[in-house]
Amino acid sequence: MLSNRAVRCAPKAHPCPACGRAARRQRLLRRRLRSLAYRQEAYLDIHYAEYRCRPCRRSFRSWPLDVPAKSSYCPLVRRAVLDRLLRDGLNVERARQAMRRDFLLELSPGFVYDCLRWELRRLDLPVQRRRTLERFSGTLCVDELHLGKHTLLLATDPLADEVIGFALVGENDLAHMRRFLLALRAHGFLPEMVVTDGSNLYPPALAEVWPHARHQLCVFHALKCLNEKVLDAARRLRRVCARRGKAGRKRKAGRPRKGAERRGRKASEGPTNKEKAAFVYRRRHLVVKRSEALDDQERADLEKMFGYLPGLRVLWKFSQDVYQAWGTDQALKVARWRWARLRNDPGYQGVPELKKALGWLTDQRLEKTLAFLGRPKGERQRTNNHVERMNRKLRFDEKVRYRWRGRKSIVRWVLLRISCHVPRPRAYGPQPPPAARNEGG
């Protein structure tokens, strides 16, 4: 079954691309390009013409499509290939198989790479940079991604869901980080808050480039460090319980027969200390899970764990107090008061692991984790998960394609990957009233 569609661009007179004057048609031309139709052949008939401009003595053709005139495929085919490469994360061979299965198209690897080069030529980076600058929310997330011999420095806007910029460097050091941030400042980005992880490269570079911007340490990374200490304490309590084994139980003299102990136990005696330790080990994640995320079965298991090891209740209460102290719906003064109360709690100071965790969170580090509370409620960003999600996408692309050959290939691919990212609608800052938004259609 064939499906044909025609595109006509062959008037008797056509403006000259050089001087703008009307040129006469010399002859009619026609080409047939392969198009898209699901599980059937489709063609696009192009009717165009050749013209001759008498004032400037120039000949030209009225090609109507944004593809080379000698191309064998219409723009829909190129866009479908790019969607499978950039949006679906397929490599070249899988993209060819998908096009063969869905549209009965036998594409060569060279055409697939030509689609990538065609999309690169169509990119308008200055326009994209101006658009991101107009939508910039004032919050910046910065992170680095290691790609073999190279390091990718990436900056995103989490509230506007935009990629601000990137730089591919040979070494992840302070000089390259400073140069990357200075380039962002030269492009006009002056953030009010910068969110990073706990790397030592960021404080001196941010203090030099944007001295008035607040430095927000990622709360997710800080929570990860504190939860590791809480789980270390739970592991210590569990090991102590497991080492006690069958302490306190009397056993008859001599070597017991095989299976005699298991048959002789009564159900009223309850589980042994090793069984209690195994039960706690399988459900140790409940100690650091948020209370609002627990279901009925997990709450029952947690209460049973507290009965086996009463020391776990202190650890669970500590993790819940930490979550509340880093909550977004509170004032900065309230958050400081909660942290002071948490630090001075004698029950927490009596646990070695919790005392070490609170000692790791110094006053300077704590103030950086609470910098997001100085922003309006709709613009409080406390993690750099947005930039890390983009890093994970790029890491996935690298695994799908096995390896990127060189610096030029990495830069081209990152440009294409960023260009296909569609930002979500802006949902922060002052919004017009509903009546005003509905006007105009």
C-alpha cells in the first residue's frame, strides 16, 4: 500500500535570495522523497522550479524543505531518527532496527550520523542562551560528571528546568571550575543561590565569582552521611544481640541429636537472639524511613524491632527529628532552634555514632544546608538532584554507545542531548490571576 503527498513551491515568479527582486521561472522540477507511514511505504512529491534573476544574473531553485535538495528522505524521517537517538536513548543499530520495523525504511549508518550533523547545523546557541537567561530563576545547580579521561562540568536551573551551560575539561580542579563559573557570569547569569555537593572545589570558586550568592549544600548528600551513621549504630546493636546467641537458656549435658533442639523448642519461648538479629537486619531500612511513608505492615515490623532492640527507638527518633529540622515549610529561626535542641539532646549524645554524626555537621556546614530557607517558599531548592538527573542521562547514553571516541564527539553529543530537552512550564515566582491568564486565547 502506497501513501503519497505533494508539496508545491513553483510559482511563475519567486523573490531572488540575493537581491530580493522577482525572478522568472525557467523550468519545472520534481523530486520524490521517502516519508513516514506506519507499516507501509509513503512518499512526498516535491514540485519546485528553477529561476533566473535578470538584475543580478543569478540562478536559484525554490526548494521548500529544510533538508538538502539531494536528500532521499523528508524531514519527518530525520526527526524520527533523532527522536530515537536523543529521546529514546537508542544506539545507531537499534535506531535502524526500529525504523525498519515501524516504517519499513532501510537506513544506512551514514544517514543516521548525517541526521546528527544536520541537527547540529540547525542549532542556534545564542538564541538558546538568551532564552535560558530570560527564564533564569536565580537558583543554580552545579555538578561534575567523570567521562573517562574527561570531566563534564554541568550547571542547570532546577526551577525553570533548563540546562544553563557545560564545559568539558581534562582535569577536575579549582582552576577549571573557576573558569567555568566565570564563563557563566560573562553570559549574564548572576544567581542568588548555588546548590552543590560537599566537594572542596566549590567554596573558594563561588566566593570569588559570585560573592553575594548563597551557597547551599545538598541536603540529600548530608542526609546520606547522617543516615549512614544511624545505620552503623543499628548494625552495632544487631551484632551485640547476635553474639549473645542463646545466653540465659539451659541446655542438657552431652551432644544433642540432630534436630532434637528444634523439635524440643516451645512456641511460647519466642525467637532466639540470632533470629531477632536476622529480623532486624532484613528490615534495617525502616530505621531511617520517613514516618509518613510507612504502611501498616512496616509500622508493625518497626514496633517489633523496638521490642527486640530498644536502642533502635532512639535511632529512629533521631532520623525523624533530622527530617523535620530540614523541612521546607518552616522559618530559618525555627530550623536553627530545632537543630540546637537536637544537638543538646542527652539521649543522642549518649550514642557514639550519633555524637559523631552531629560533630560532622559543624556550624558552618549546617548554615550552608539551611541556606534554602532564605528563599521564598515556592523557590526553595535544597538538593542538586536536578543536575544529577541530567548527569545520569548522559551516563546512560555513554553506556548505550559503549564509549565516546573523543572530546569533539562528547561536546557534539551533549549539545544535541541538551537541545532535545523540553523544559516544563515555569511554575515559580509571581503568577497573573486566573482571569488574566485566560484572556487572549
